[in-house]
Amino acid sequence: MLSLFLSPLLAVAPVAEDAQTYSVLAQFAKCVVRREREIARALLAVPSGSNEEGELMSDLVSGRCLPAGIQMLRMQSSTYRAAIAEALFVADRKDGMTFPVLGDAPPLAGLAGHEMGIAFAQCVARADRVDAEALFATEIESPEELEVVGRLQPMLNPCLGEGRSLRLNRASLRGLLAEAMYRDLHMAVSPETNGPVN
């Protein structure tokens, strides 16, 4: 059973500051993609929570893309990763990249943690790509975002399957969808089958 919590992701800041914090994070991620796109791509190519991710994150969170007077955003690395994934995906789509022909999402069996979340999100995105992509045209924690999440809701439990649980709020769902759709956008196509290589 999937538990979807529609509360703000950040517990370290008062609720009144969440929108501003997310706005700063989004601007940071766009700057990173504009200035350091290859490092940002390398970040998404390594496992979440790995030492490699930490090293790449240190290269990116260097202050160059933070607004004046802000030295560090107090967030988990997974929150940075999600924002960078969204900024990369949106930038690549604006550059004209199109999705390859995609089949079923990877099975969740044998997966755990972040990779299970990504496979789940790939299932949701492939079931309703229009609404999944529309999510990134909304502001985080906005009524418009909640409306799009509501349209995606019917896909959530079927994509998770029986006997699994995943605790999500809107922000974490958005982050998983961003990285899942970024991966789908860059998925290699098998020349033998003209299908995706997961």
C-alpha cells in the first residue's frame, strides 16, 4: 500500500518559509544545469547516497549558484538530487529531446530504496506522461501541483503493486518522477528490438 502524504517535505524550516526555500533551490538547480550540466548529469548517473554522489554534490554546492548571502541550503542530498533532476529534464525537453519508444517500466521485484522509487515513478510516468510532465510546469506546494498529483493518483497503487509500501509527499513524488523521466528521456534503444534498454 502506498502512503501519500501531502505535507511539506522540509521539516527543518517553518512552513511559511517552505515556498521561498523551494524557490531558492529551484533557481540553484537551474543555475547548476546552465553552468555545470555535465557534472549534473554525472550526479544522476551514480547511486543515490553513494560516496560518488557526495563528491559530485560537493562540487556543485560550492556557492557559485547560490543567491548572495546564502552559503548553504539545509537539505538532504536527495532533495538537491531531485531539484537537479527536474532542472535537467526540463532543460533537455526545451532543447528538443524526445522520448524513445518505451515499453513497460522495470519490475520492482528485487529493488529497494531509491531504485525501487525510480522504477515505481517510471511506471507512473509511462502510464500518464502528459500529466507527469505537466507536474513540472507547476510551482511546488501550489494548488496547481496538487491538482496534477490528483490526476496521477489512480496510477500510484497499481504501479507499486501488492505487498510494497512507499511513503511519499508531493515533493518526494515530484523528485522521483523527475529522475525517472530524465532516465527515460536518455534511455538507450536496443537496435535488435527497437525497444528500450532498461
